Amino acid sequence: MSKANLEIFSETLQAIAETDKDLYVVTSDSRGSGKLVQFGQKFPNQIVEVGIAEQNLVGVATGLAAMEKKAFAVSPACFLTARALEQIKNDVCYSDNSVKLIGISAGVSYGALGTTHHSLHDFAVLRAINNIIIVAPADNYETEEAIREATALNKPVYIRFGKKNMPSKLSSNQEYRSLSEVEGSRDKFSFGKGRVVREGSDLTFIATGETVLPAFEAAEKLAKENGIEATVVSMHTIKPLDTELITNLAQNRSPIITVEEHSIYGGLGEAVGSFLMQNGFRNKFKIVGLPDEHTVSGSQTEIFEHYGISKDGLAEMALKI
């Protein structure tokens, strides 16, 4: 049964905390929205509440990490990566403290609350900072794997989550052929390695986070209605980018469409496009994301549909390209 990735995040933290008393969660009046109420009830000595003070949040988490604790700093992505950016840059990344920054209600998850509560900048600003891994899980499986890998890793990590229920594990019934023969199974999760969830030779969707699902649905629609077979990649790690996989995907010269719940500037699309251009690839290429305008208000689904981040919108884009 599918759940919101945030619920899987909380359940995974609780499972780890059962045997690891060095795991700490720091929240900024966000234990409810971060699905951490039960964690606080079960582990009251392993949760710190700082109130609506994101800079303090990162500072306290940094102090815990400096004392060799496994510190998770949990806050709405729009505030965590804006108000506390200096602390992330200096206290976490420059000082090399192994803080796990968890941006909740990311992208346009806050919907009708509007631009002030949308985080369409987080990939861009964090990509420009050295010494941080940037991750956006697509489904429940990737979420659990990301939290377990981050916990074990002695390095700064940023992981962003939305609010909607997501599939337990996105995957196709197809047998992997060319890509799997070259690189082995690409359905496993590991930071820095994109996950191939569907394979086809006519075009490629490279998506991240909660946009992987509509990209997958668009690929299924194209196959059923138009006989077009698309590869779909969950590029869950924005940094470091899986350039080896992108190279293999681009070699057949088929079109590439990137999809993200982020500004079209500075995110997954520009990272992929820059790599392709600098390495001599000339595939037809399109970035699908949020344009440079005041974002419309509405639910996440309504905003996605408005900007073409939907099954029908992405299928239409694929036919055009």
C-alpha cells in the first residue's frame, strides 16, 4: 500500500532509532508536518524542538553532528534552504559536519499557500555549494533506501519530500535490455546512480522526486496510444549527477526530456543540459519544470497540470519533440 514518502521517512527513522541512540531529530515547529509526532513520543530524548528558527535548527543539528551524533534537521524546504542557507553553507558544508537536512513539503506541495511557501530554488542554491549530496526520492522504496544510506554516510546530505501518497516502488514489467547489459541492474538505489524504472528506445524522460510518477504514466500512455517506447529514469540524486547513465542514454541520439518540481533554472534540467552540451551531444532536449513567473496557486496536482507536469502534458510534449 502506497504512503506519503514523509511517512516512510518517519517510519524508517523510528526503526533505526530503536537500536541507535545516537540518532537525533531537530525540528522547527515541524514535527506534525514532518510526520514526527510518533517519533517524539517513542524517543523523547532524541528529538529537539527549536521553534520557528531555521538558522538555530541547522546550528543545533551541526553541534550534534560535531559530537558524532547522527543529526537530522527537519523543516519546510522553502524556509530551510532560504533562511538557513548561510548556516548550511558554512556550518554544515564548509565545516564538513555530517548533518542530514530534510526539506519537507517541497516544491509546490503547499499548493494554495503560494509562492512564499513554494521551494523552487533549493536544487539551484545547494548545487552551487560544495560538499553536499542532493536527493529527491520518487517513491516509498527510494525514500527508505535514501534515509538508511544517509544515516550511514559521514557527509552532508539534503533530501526533499513532498506530501502526496506515492507508489511503494515504481517499476516496469519489461525486462531490461541494453542498459542492464552494459551496467547491470539499474533498479537498485544508490546515491549518485539514477534508477531506470522503464526502458524504451524512442525517447527518454529523466525525472526526479514526485515528477517521476507522471513521467512514468506519460510513457505508458505513449506506448499504448502511439506505439512510442520511452525510457524513464528516476534521477533521485541531483548532485552528484549520474553522468555515466546520461551518456549511455544519449548515445542513441533520441530526444531527452527532463522533469522536475523546481524552477527551470538551476535544477536537474540545466544540470543534464550542461553535461550534454559540454560533451558534444546534440539530442533534442527539453526542460519541463516551473517557469520564471509568479507561480499559480492551487493544489499540487492543479499546479502540475497547469505547467504540463502530468501524464497528458508530458505525453503531448514528447509527441511535439
